[in-house]
Amino acid sequence: MIKILNTISGKKEELAPMDSKKVRMFVCGPTVYDYIHIGNARTFVFFDVVAKYLRYEGYKIDYIQNITDIDNKIIEQAQKEGVDSLEYAKKYSDIFKEDMLALGVTSPEYKNATDHIPQVIKQVQTLLDKGNAYTIENDGIYFDLSTFPDYGKLSGRTSGMADDAVSRIDDSDKKRNRGDFALWKFSQKSDPSWPAQFGDGRPGWHIEDTAITDKYFGPQYDIHGGGQDLIFPHHEAEITQQEAASGKKPFVKYWMHVAFVVSKEQKMSKSLGNFATVRQLLKKYPKEVLRFYLLSGYYRSPLEFGDKALKQAEAGVGRITEFVQKLNLSDGNGKENIEEASTQSQKQFTEAMDNDFNTPDALGSVFEFIRTANPMVNTNSLDTKSINSVKLYLEKVNSILGIVTTDKKEIPEEIQKMIKEREKFRAEKNYEESDKLRDKIRSLGYEIEDTIYGPIATKQ
Ligand SMILES: [Zn+2]
């Protein structure tokens, strides 16, 4: 039984999809105007794991992520560089997708905002027809919050709260209520613009998501996720638009929000300049290490960023990978049976994941098991049944979390050659030379363990 801590109720609730075994999940994607940083990636890696876990547990899952390719920030950046803003967005959208693949994020289906303008226009028209929206001349179409008494049920804010107008796009002294937000902005100067019966222009910030989900999921669906900074005003506005337009509630059954990656207790952000891009980090660390790091904390708690945390993740991945390597070399002629311990550990893994996708606890159960099994793997004393059971378990873990390095090319040829050379010295009992080589290999960032199966190298 999977339980989700639902932001809107503040309680852990049992996952019961509206359509039995099919889960419809939507996660807010990036605004594509720059490289994404590791803080953004936390949300996307986490929901990739959620999707893969649900699929593993037998759910059918439709997972959509939007790409905001029309936005003030994009227009501003493109103008600074003197390029077309849609082309500018396309460039960073491609970069985003490359970064995601490089991080092993394979589960979402991406939908561009600009591919869904007819759906946006349809929703704006519905809200105008129902009297939920109004026009401000030479500006745009706004949602009238006084027509939606449920406003604030996710974030606890009210339509009159002074800090409601947080986005420049929603700023106007002609608004009926302070918190009213733009659904559509009429075309200005050289901004990208699409024809519409109520005035040519472009979508506001929140409407693209509901236009997209209404098209693929209908007016109601199961899980909506995103970074915790999106609770307000973005997700509150989404509820408002969609429930007002369709008259059906709840718009979304489970709301899940991912906490920030922090650096010295400050949120990592572009404006503070304390960020590291995914692209930079992938040059230094394999994807498994970055995923391990991002999954090493419970998603609703802040995650500290820094060399220490990344080194810990590297060591964790190294330990699992080394264990798997030895396991793959075991011949099964031993007598020890650990099927029961393996089954028990799998149960703990599942319980942790079922408990609001508690990835640190899930990882903990894997490491506890490795500690138990390691002495037997080190001495090649496991029987075939145990080896198969453990392999299946770790394959399952890896298919969900993506934390085991499986790429043999990880150890460069140069290092492999030195390892072979060292073996020769060892065979000749020339330990002085073999130790020298070991030190040299270590200085290049690889640790060698002499096992019953021969030397096993891992990247440090
Ligand atoms: Zn969104």
C-alpha cells in the first residue's frame, strides 16, 4: 500500500488512483532560458523515481511534464542576445532534454507550452463565458478571484493578501482583486503572439499547465508534483482556473512538493549565484553519483549541497557497484544461502518506498543487506539460488533508482593496463613494484581491492 503525504491535506494518504491501476501524473517542468541547476534536477530525478517505482509495482502510468517555452524571462534573455525568443527557448529546451537523459531521467513525456495554444485559448474563453475572467484594455485577461471562494485551499492564502501579486506579468493597478492573475497577455511590441478571438497575445504563467493536462488527462487527475516554491501562486492558480472552468473538484487528488537543494542553508538559485549546473556536475561525476546524492535525502526535506555530500554519494555508489561486480563473478559453488535475508531486505526497500517514497530509508535497507552479504561474497561462498535472488533484488533497485554503475568503460584502458601490470608483479612476488603501481593508480583516482576474483577497481 503506497502512502503519499498530500500537501493539500497535510496527511499521509493511501494512493488510490481515480482510474484503478492507472496513475496520471503531471510535474511542472522548466522555463527554458538557461542551463538547469542541481536544485531543479532534484525534482525531476525524484519524480522519475516515483514513475519508475509505480510502474514496477504494476501501475500503468501516464507521466507528463510541461516545458515552458514562452515566458517573460525567455523574452528578456532572447532580446538581450538579439535572437528570436522561440528559437532561444528551443535551444535551451534541447539542452534540458539532453541533461535529463544524461541523468538517466527517462520516464516523462514532454509537452511544450507553445504546442498547446489552442487549448489555452479554449480555457480562457470558457472562463470568460462563465464570468470568472475579465479584460483589462491593452493589458490582458485576468482571473477574478472574487468568483472562486475556494481560493487558497492549497497554500492557505486568500485573494486579498497583499503579497499575492508576486509576478510582474500579473501586475496591474486596474485589477479587480490584488491577487488576480493573468490568463492571457495581449501582444506588445515584438513579443511572440498568437491570434485569438479575444485579442492576439500569449498565455499567462499558469494556464499552460491546465491547458495541457485538460487535453491529455481531462479536468481531474491523480498526482501533481513540482518544487515547493510552486505551491503559491502557481499551483493555487492552477486549481482556481481548472476547477472554475470545469466545475469539477478536486482538480488533483495528490499534491507532492519537493524541497530545495540548499548551500549553507540558503536556497540554491540563479539570483544568489550559489548554484552548480547539471552540465558542470556531469563532467565531474557519473549520473549514478548525482542520482544517489539527490535521492540520499527525503524529498520533502532540504538537501545540503557540497563536495562532502557528493563525495559521500560517490563512496555509496562505489560500494554498491563493487558488490555487484563481485556478485557477478561468484560461481555459485558455495554453500551459504541468504535468500531469506535478501527477501527481507526487499521487503524493507518496498516499505520505505511505499512510505511516501522515502528514498534514504530505501537506500539504507540496501546497504544493510550489503553489509550482511559482503563477507560471503568476498569468500565466494554463496550458493546459486542466493546469487540469483540477490541479483534480481539489486536489478530491481537499480531499475528504479539508477544508482549502480554498469558501464564497464568507467575504468579507463590506461588504468586497466596498470592493473594487469600490477598483477604480473604480484605473481612474481615483487610487492615493492606492485605497491608502487597501486599508489599510482590511487593517485589517478581509482582504488583497487584484491579479491578472491582478482583485482577489482572502483573510481574514488
Ligand atoms: Zn507548472
